[in-house]
Amino acid sequence: LGLIKQERVTGFPGVPTIFAALGELKSLRDQDFSSIRYVTNTAAALPLKHILLLQELFSGARIYSMYGLTECKRCTYLPPDDLERKPLSVGIAIPNTEMWIVDEHDRR
């Protein structure tokens, strides 16, 4: 994490389990993360607890709550402007992605 300050890193990707572990590190509250402009996640949707933590740690960053299986990476995202209104949403399809819901018989 020291390299974030040293290299002036602008983006910080992670998964919910990593963000949960970071939340346990009390020393992070004293770190300078002002260079971070955006935070993204993959795997599972972000729990509200993690969103609040990320907003605290990276107060100047836009949080892109994303969702996607490991096998296909991110397929949806919640625009940062919608985060407060719909914090538990997995969002909308990323640009140039087609998505649909199917039933147990593969019908749309």
C-alpha cells in the first residue's frame, strides 16, 4: 500500500474479501490515498459495509461497484452517481455487452 503514495496510483481494483481485510487494518485511516481517482471491484457485489469503508478510505475517488464471475470478469457496473440511491444493486451492463435473464429452461 505504500506504493500507492509513492507512485501516485490513480486506480484501485479489488474484490470484497480484500476490501473486508483492508477494513480490519486500522493504520489505513492515517494513509494518504488522495491520488486514487477510482475504485473498482469484481467477483461479488459490494456489501454496503464495504462501500462505506471505501468511501471513507478513498474519499476523493469514484466508486464503481461491479459484478461478474471470475470466468468472465466484470459484466455489470453501478455508475458512481447511482451508488447512494441503489447501493446494493449490481448495476447495468457494461458498454458493448448484451445481457438477458433466462429461466431454468434457457428461455429469455
